[in-house]
Amino acid sequence: MTFFPSSELLLDPSPLRVSDTVPGQLARSTARELALQRSRAPRPFATRGASPGVAGFALAVANEAWNLLLQQDLDMPEQEYPVDATTGDGYRITGSITWQRLEPPPFDIVQTDIIDNVYPAPILAVGVLRRVVTFGDGSTAVFSGVGVRILDNSGVLQVVLFGERNLAAWKIIGLGGLAIARIDTPTVPLLGGFPASTQPQPGDSPNNDLAFPITIPGGIPGLLLPARIPITILQPHRLGQRPVPVGYPPSLPAAQREALPQMWLLPGGIQVGQGSPGDIVITTTPDTIPNTGTPTQTDDLRQRIPPPTVICLDTPEPPQDICDCEEIRDIVFEELDKKFPPKRPVSNLTVSFGAAESNTLVLPEFSTFVELTIVTKPPNVRTQTGGDDAPEVSFNGWYSFGATNEASERIPFHYDAISIPVPAGVSAFSYTVYQGGTASITVGYKLPAL
């Protein structure tokens, strides 16, 4: 298997590893023809047509995936589904729509609007719709969002949008969970309506596949030069959900089909691999890969699960040190202990020191607070009352923290009992009380669990 990224497939001229190999030529021709086909008619690449289920609501995901594969920036096509909502008091429309702001890198603003709106009957259709708004100065803007198509009192078709935004500033990148139900039975989606049953849209192919020929300039063994090969893109609307296989129709002789490698389309590029001789060729539903040992039918479509892409480094990575669990635990704790306080489980403890006129001490590791309490008030201290709502203010003395075992700049303290948070990076505490007074201290600290 060989993986060709989109950046190589759409370059002109192409790199030698693409243009000088049969798999590269096959992938390059497929990517270029796909880009032309999608530019002319984007809807079949992102919609499913008349199919059950919610596949139609993946059109935004598929559209974004095709833009990435083919280096394009096409708007998501509108998609609406007829519903039978002509009677009743009203209908509840729910879902979500995700937007991306159209701003250059490094800005990447993505926002999701939750849709939960009630609208009266009659409703003709629901889906991703657009409307043109004309402003007072005559300028216009196009708004898009989840909406309903209605018939107003004058008989004119109108569009009402929920969670709408200006397409000049936003683009849709996701749509999901959309449903409509009567408000008197909000948990029961409309039968035969949206999204359980849809009608074909203009441009949808009957079998949800795309068929067109590609040209291989260098040719393939067994075919004339230049080789022109018909291919089929199987359910292109599924690209955003899984790799999309490329099939070869029955019009190709069996000998030529055996010489053609299987291709898988991914949002980032195309993966190409050669089928082995004697491979069983089977036809199945897209999501089922049967047991090839007991095939039930044969046809012309190879269904293989693509292997993961392997990237080989020119210089192998050096071997890594192997640590046992205890070593890893010690390393983690050492790294966590560099933060303050420690992030591992802890116990909160305190240590007290008796009354003294002054003191200097080394704080325990992971200290969190210091409580400084006046035991004997200095005899000549000046005091101012705090009234009924606050303690007295006194000029009691000074305290200081230090980054080493020494104190730093002194800070006055004015209450008889204060609680001081310990700043980060300090290891010492010192205090001095005015002559004749004493104070005691209590230090709170965290003890990490072993």
C-alpha cells in the first residue's frame, strides 16, 4: 500500500514518486478528475438522495472532507427534505449546527448553536436553507442555517431560519441530530417525514455512486496508451465518516481489473494498493465485509479493509529508558513536588512555637499559613478602637518572610491575632514585638502521603 497526500496529487508538475509510478498516476488522475467533477456539481459528493436514516445530515462533514481531499473550498450545498406537517398546533425542530469563523490562521473560532424551536403548521420542508436579506441602504447578505420552508398567507414560499449566520463571516462545518415532531408528541419524529424519508435531489445519482473515466498518461500493463479507465466512487457522501473505496465497473475485462490496484479515498489523500493473485472478488453492502472463505456472490467490486498507513523514519528513534512502576511513581512525585502545594494526597498539620519577644524559624516544607498572636501586649503601644465591627488596631511590631534562613523586609502588624498566607518560594519567618510584649506563632503545613 502507498499513501499519496493531497498536497502531492494536485501539484503541477507532480513529484517524481507520483508521476513515475502506476499507483501515483492512478491516484493523481483520480484526484484531478474528482476535483473537476465536484466543482461542476458538488451536491452528489455530499448528499445521499432518496435514502432512509440520517445520512443526509452528514452532508456538512462530507463537504468538509472533500474540500480537504481536493484542496477546494466549496460551500456546502443547500439540502431540504419535504415533510408532512400541514396540521396541528405546531412542530418542534431540534438539532445542532456547528460554525467556523472565516478568519485567517492562527484564529480558529468554532461555535455550535443548539436548535430547539417551535413553529406553527403548515411546514412544507425542513433542512439547511438560505435566505437573502436586503438592508436599508440597498446592500444584501446571504444568511444560512437550519430552517423551514413555509407558505405564507399570500401564497408565497418563504424560508424561516433558526441559528442563522451571515455566510460572509461564517461557514457550516457540522450538522447533527436534526429532527421534527409535533409539539403534542415531541418524542415521536414525523413518520415519512424528516429525516426518515427523503426525496431525490437534483443532481443525485440513482445508486448514490459516481461513475466517470480517468486517463492514465503512462498507461497500465495490458491497456493501450494512453489508458482510459472507467471508475466508480462508491457513496461519496460517506467520505467524512470512513474511507471511500474506488470500484471498477464490469465493462472492464477481468484480466485488466486484476492489474488495477484498489484505491481508497481519505480526507488527507488517496491510498493505493495492488490486489494479490487469486483474491476473491465480492459485492456487499458498504458497511459489511463478509467472510471471504465462504463467499455467497461474485461480481466486479473488490472490498478490502485498507491497512493503516506506515511512515518510516530515516533515522530510527533512540531506545527509551525503561522504568518500573516504583521508579515512575518517584519521578511523578518529584515533578509534582516542584509545584506548591503538592498535588498528591496530603494531610493538613500545624506546629506551634511558644511566646517570645522575637523569633526566627525555618518553615516546614509545604507551609501554607502562619498565625501570629499577641500574648503580652507591649505596655506603651498606641491603640485605636475598631468599634463594634472590627478588632482594635495596635502598633504591635513587625514580621518578615525570607527566601533563605534569613528574614527579608519587615512588615508591620496591627491586630492582636493575624493569619498570614505563606508566599511561594519562602523558607524562613521572623517577627519582633515592641519592647515588653510577646507573641506566639502557629504554622500550618501539608504533609504529603507516602
